[in-house]
Amino acid sequence: MKLAILDDYQNVALSMADWSAVERKAEITVFTDHVADRDELLARLEPFDAVCVMRERTPLPREVIERLPRLKLIASTGPGNASIDYTAAAERNIDVTATGYSSTSTVELTWALIMASSRNLVDECTSVRSGGWQTSVGRELEGQVLGILGLGSIGSKIARIGTCFGMTVIAWSQNLDAAKAEAGGATLVSKDDLFGRSDTLSIHLKLSDRTRGLVGADELALMKPTSWLVNTSRGPIVDEAALIEALTNRSIGGAALDVFDTEPLPGDDPLRRLPNALVTPHIGYVAEKLYRTFFEDAAASIDVWLDAANER
């Protein structure tokens, strides 16, 4: 059996878990780079019986799955993976496994982005490193309005932390009612009020047909010229072209983003250069404890699958 571990950017997969049981039964190949071209990806994966994918870095749609005749197992990290066509996998009798998950690292990164943007930490650090000193005046969070788009398990944690900072917390989503908002530590407002009142607006929704493009030019136009948009959920929830225009025209204060339409972010993407865009390379889940959960669970599920495959 041949197993490919894909998109291991930091080259840590084999050190984050005990793969010895798997190594006794299969040949493991680790890829630390990302392949976006469809034909190159198919050529890379063609020899493998099993692949281990880190979240949604390498999508596995029907068009890929149907052209990999040897593929028998997709071991995905996390409890679900929107970039895998589960129906196509089932039609080909390809097993798909999942792992445990914790939102802690994403919650912490969200607040790191909020605080870094409010105090201009990147610019100030760059100034010191280049021999300069103070260059800007930051914003205190206390007394500001924190808007949360999506008050689920992650959004409610963001709300509680916002309250600790002395912020007024408001929220909206399609299915949110006043009781659920209060239980989540926020006050329910209309969608227009959410965008119009928020000093910091943080997105915490799952990507779906309902949420794709939910934040567009009309919503961004409602925001204050000093307000910041924070997105650690999924890039396509925001109309990226509309956001780039708003940042370029400075109709909003800025955006702190960990997720994008295309990942890795293309080298010529304007978001890499805009001074009021604080961007990180989708590292919300890239933390040691969660990585260990991902890779330990993946190794265990692959080992069980190999045993079953050998018995068939």
C-alpha cells in the first residue's frame, strides 16, 4: 500500500504522531508543497492507494476522485471536509475517515487579529526593526461595538471574550433569534444594524450556498470608515473583489483576514500589498495541540483501515 500525506507545509506530520504502525504496512510519502493544477495533482496522486489531507488545502472533487483508480481511502483531518465529494467517493467505494477537532486555536487567532489590528502591531514592530519608533495611534477596544456574524460555537466564545474587554456585543445570522443571541452573550440586531454599528465585525459562519458571498458591496457600504472586518471562517463568505475595493478606497478602516478565495493566496493578489489589510496564511487551526489531534487520529484511522484491507 502507498500513502500520501498532502500539503504538510511545515513538514511536521510524521513528528506530530506515532506513525510506526502505519509504516509497517504502507509506504508513506510526505508532500510539503501545494499543487493547484488539476493535471499535476492527478499525476502526483495516481500511484497512491490512500491520501491524508489537511483540511481543505487540496480539494478532492468528483473530477479528481473519478480519475484516481487506485485510491481506496481518504483520511481527512477534522470532523468534516467541504472540499471532498463524499458522494463520488462512496460511488467508487472509497472510504473517508475524519478526526477530532477543537475550535480553541481559531478563537485565539481571531482575538490575536482583532488586537493586532486595533494597536497596529505589525506596523509598529516593522518600525522598530527598521530603526524607527512610534508611528501610529491605536484604538482601545473597551466601549467599542463588536459585531458577530454567526453566533455558533466559535462566535459565542468570541462574544464572551469581547464582553471581558468591555465591548458591546451584537450579533446577527439567518437563524438567530433573541433568546439564542442572549444565551450566546450578545444582543440580536438586524443585518443592516450589525454592519452599520460594528467597530469590529467578526465572521463565524460555515461556508454554504446560503453564506457564499453573504458579505458583499452593499454590506461593506454600511460599515463605518473606521471599522474593521475580521474573517477567520472561509474566504468566499466575503465578496473578495468588493472587499479589495473597499480597502483601496478606504471606505472601511481595514480587514484582518486568515482565509481567502484561493489558497495559498496568489503572489500578485492585492491583499498581499494593501496597507490596511492584515493577512495571515490560514493558520487558525495551525497549532500544536490541534495538529497532534489531527495527525494522531488520522494515523490511527489509517492503521485500522490497513488492517481491514489486508484481511479482505
